[in-house]
Amino acid sequence: MEFTAQQIAQFIGGTVDGNAEARVSTFAKIEEGVEGALSFYYDPKFEPYVYQTQSTILLVPTAFQPAQPVKTTLIRVDDPRMAVAHLMTLVEGMKPKRTGISPQASVAASAKIGANVYIAPFAVVEEGAEIGSGTQLYSHVTVCAGAKIGSDSILYPNATVYPDCIVGDRCILHSGAVVGADGFGFAPNAEGYEKIPQIGIAELEDDVELGANSCVDRAVMGKTIVHRGVKIDNLVQIGHNVEVGSNTVLCAQVGIAGSTKVGEWCTFTGQVGVAGHISIADHTTLGAQSGVPGSIRKPGQTLLGSPPIDPKVFARSSVVFKTLPEMAAQLRELQKEIETMKLKLED
């Protein structure tokens, strides 16, 4: 597919500065630009590449003023990153979708399959499962008995949806993702641990993306629910009966223990760990490796550490932490001096 600068500008609401008939057919990073590619610029540290790039078209902020002559065609937009995302979505959406059920797939007679569904070789759809129209199931996907998958969703190879669990419309499950495995429930007794049956389900609402090898456990009773628009990175663990609010982002290796409620529009960066049976307020941002032992009730905070505190306080505390051995040695010396002075005063 090929597009002119004028066509692109009309789609993203930008203005052309240069050759409106310049044509592109691919995307490239600004520092790796080639003829026929579209790139974007937003960070001042990449400005030298504006004058060096070989890309044919470059998206730039509306207010950008070049310090040198620019040989590429510019399209000025309010937010180049968002604009290129819209363009990539447009191009991806124009690609033809696979349809049809492979004879090597296993689809139960009682399963309900919508229109224009793709089921790849060795995918399995069990009894009573439902697959919405336009959904794609790649090889070795398993949709267990009674599970429901909405329309226009994509399940990549080896994704699994356990019995009776629900995946909404336009969801993406990457390879190895698991929806509805048993929650980690065991009762200790004299002989060891007795398994507590997990009789609830797990549900992903519409527009949720679940990264590779991530798990959303089914509930003990009721449901574990990931609300609309949540984006989950690779290797994330969501425990039983957890509720994740809409449009929250969970980055790699986040772990959320059972029965915790996470608010809307939160961001948990890498390796954040959250205790069970607590709540996190809306618009909370947690820095990497934060450990959350208790509820965060005030919305809109950015926190870091374990337990999480204000990042500026955490930074100052980190400086002190580095010098704790020297401070401890000084404290011991001071204690010795004080004891010596006490003895002298007693004499």
C-alpha cells in the first residue's frame, strides 16, 4: 500500500510542509530512515536526525522550527507519536484477515462459531464454547467448554481460555496467555495443604490486551474481572477475585495477589508487587519494583519503593541508605564517646 503526504495529512489532521505528492509505503525509525518510509520526530535529542534521515516523509510537532534545511517532506501534527500510531492502526486494519476453519482444527459440534472466524490447524474449541464473528484463533489455541470469546478478538498460538471464562470484543491474547487457571487457594492442615476448589470464572471485558505468558486466574467464587481497555504486558500475574479498573496499564512481571481492587487509569511499571485484599485508588502510578502492602486511598499519586512513598522522598532516602554503614560506624563511635564522658563525670 502506498500513500501520499497529502492523503496522510488529511487522515491525521496535519499540514504538509514540502512535497504533497511524496509517497511512502512503509514505516521506519527516524535514525534508520530509507527512501519510501515514513518516520516521526518528537524528542529534541533526535533533532540531528531530522536533517540526516533518508525517510521520505517525517511527522513533526506543529510548532517545530528547523534549525537547518530539511530535505524530507514534513507533516506537522499536534502529537507525532499519536499520529503515527493512528497510521499504523489504519495500515494494519487494511490487511486482509484470514477466515475459515482448518480441517486440522478440533471444533465441537455444540460450539457456536460466528461469521468470518479463523480457526487455525490444531486449535481446539470445546463443547458449548462460543466464538464471535471476525475472531481469529491461531494454532494450538484452546477454548475450553462453555468459554465465550467476543467479536474481532485475536488469540495467538498457545493461548488458553479455561472453562466458562469470558473474553470480550477486540481483545488480544498473546502466545502462552492463560485466562481462568485456578487461583492459588490452599488450606493448611496436619497432612499438608488441602486444595480449595476455584469455582468462579475470569472475565476480560472489551479491548483488553494480555501479554505473552501472562495469567488471569479464575475466582474462588464469583469472578476475577479485568475491565475495558486494560493493557497487560508479558509475564504478569493477576490473582483470583482481583478487579482491575478500566484503562489501567500493568507492565512486565507485575503481580497482584487475590481479592485486590485496582482503580481506573492506573500504571504499574515493571515488577510491582501488590498484596491481597487491598484497594488501589484511581490514577495511581507505581514505580518499578514497588511493593504495596496496604491500600492506597488517595487518587492521582505517583509512588515508589516498598512500601511506596513519594519519589522525591524515596530518592533522598536512597542517598541515605548508601551511607548507612558509615553512619552506623559513626553512631557507635559517638556512643563510645558518650559512655566515656559519663564515666569521667561520675568520677
